[in-house]
Amino acid sequence: MNQLDITFTALADPTRRAIVARLATGDATVNELAAPFDMTLPAISKHLKVLERSGLISRTRRAQFRPCHLERHGLDAAAEWIEEARRVWQERFDQLEQHLSDIQRTAQDGSRPATPRREGSGASVPARTGHASREPDE
């Protein structure tokens, strides 16, 4: 499993996401993190171990306390992946919107739609209609 998978697996649980959100406001002890949850301290500790193994949090020792600290760099890779996916999908939606506008304009004025082009290829791509084209019978 790569680091991104480990990060998303750790964040898949709502309790762990709530812990990460709490730690975004500052360091906290296990008891402070456990307070809003109806679960045992050992259960909270298991969640903290998952977050620690994923690199999202770290624990330090201050006297008898072991406060948890959010490791922001652990979230950076996930945020970058999400941003790249968002950018790709935004481009695709923009292309779809343009294509639908072309179809609508064609339907209104009877002109032929522009042939879509694949990004970066410079070559025209025939519009897909969802059915096989046939040569007319003579």
C-alpha cells in the first residue's frame, strides 16, 4: 500500500476525521480527544495509532502527558491528489459544457457542429453518436 492509500484509509473513518479536525485547532491529549466520543480510551487509542502510522499525527511526551500533534505534511499529499483530480474533472466538465453548447447551437441554427479535438493530439476526433454509422444503401 502506498502512502496516499494509507492516508485515505486512515481518513476513511469519521472518528479519525473528527480527531484530525480537532487537532487542526491545536495539540490535545488522549483524554481531550476522547471527550466528545462515546467510546473507551483503548478504542480512541486504536484510532490514534492508525493516524500515527499513517503519518497524520505524532505524539510527544511532556511530563506525564503525551499530547497528539497534527502533522500537516501528512495531509499535503492527499490535498495535492484531490486538487489534481478536481482540476482534471473541471477540464472534462468544461469540455462537456462546450460540446453541449455546440450541439444546442447546431440544433437552433441548423449548422454542422465543430468536430471535437482531443487535447494535445492536434487531430480531430469524430463525434460519437452512440450507434454505428452505416453507408447509405444505393
